[in-house]
Amino acid sequence: MWITGAAGAAVLYGAYVYNGLVRKSENVTNGWSQIDVQLKRRHDLIPNLVETVRGYADHERDLFERIAALRSEAMKSASPAESGETEARLSGALKTLFAVSEGYPELKANSNFLALQEELASTENKIAFARQYYNDSVKEYNIAVSSFPDSIVAGMMGYRRRSMWSIDVPDERNAASVSFPGDSAGT
């Protein structure tokens, strides 16, 4: 009788752990989907932004081609690690695009450009929030998969650690340098 009760308790505990792992795994999947939705939105904005800038700065052809190539590469990314790297390089190219736009006062005053710039900034904020949710979900999931005794159930059911979204491009880790004309601190 005691053995039957212990076996029943073990089965119930295993089911409880399994259901928790399923829930945490689905949170990770949902987190990645939220990032993916925002990245798609970002990828959809980029061609319009490039075309608007191209109207004013057509001689920046190399930059436009680089952004198009990086956008294509980013859209093909399948994993968080791969996506993090390509998206960081795309962000760097977009920063260059905005730096180029600084030299064109007519472009900076263009309502279409301003609207696209605002939309992209909003999307970048949403991506940041989605990445934070995703990484929090991955952390919770990885703790459950790695902690004893839950790790026994996780291993039996094929649950493995997942990777967080991280920045693998060293330049993206450095803070931007801001300087103003006549400011010796920025040099």
C-alpha cells in the first residue's frame, strides 16, 4: 500500500513538473513570436525609409545596398542567437543611415521621413520590451530545466536549455559617444 501511494505521488509530481515545463516552454515560444512580429514590422519599415533617404542622398548607394543585404539576411535568421547578431549589424547600418540624413536639412524636415523615423523608434522600443520578456521567459524555463529534481523530468521528456537573445556584435555593446560643437569632453 505504501509503495502504491509513493508511486502515485511520484506520477502526480511528474505530471505537475511536466505541465510547468510545458507552460514555461510556451512562454518562451510566445516571447520569440513577439520579437518576430516586431522584427517583421521593422523589416517592413526599412525599404520605405531607405527610399525616402535615397530621394535626397542618392550618392549613398553603397549604404543602401548594405542595408538591403542586411535586411535580407536578418529576415532569414531562424534562431535567437543568429537573429541577435544580424539584427545588431542591421541596427548599426540604420544608425549610419540616420547619421547621413543629418547632412540633409530638407530630408530632416520631410514629413514622410519624420513619420518613418518615429515609427521605427517606436518599433525599436517594442523590440526591446519583447526581448526583455523573451529573456525573462528563457531564464525561468532554463532554471526549471536545470534544477533538481525537475531536471530529471525535463531530461526524460526532452526539454533542453534555450539560448537567450544577446548582442554578439562588440560595437553594439559600447555606449554611443555624444559630443557637441566646441565640447572638448566628447573628443
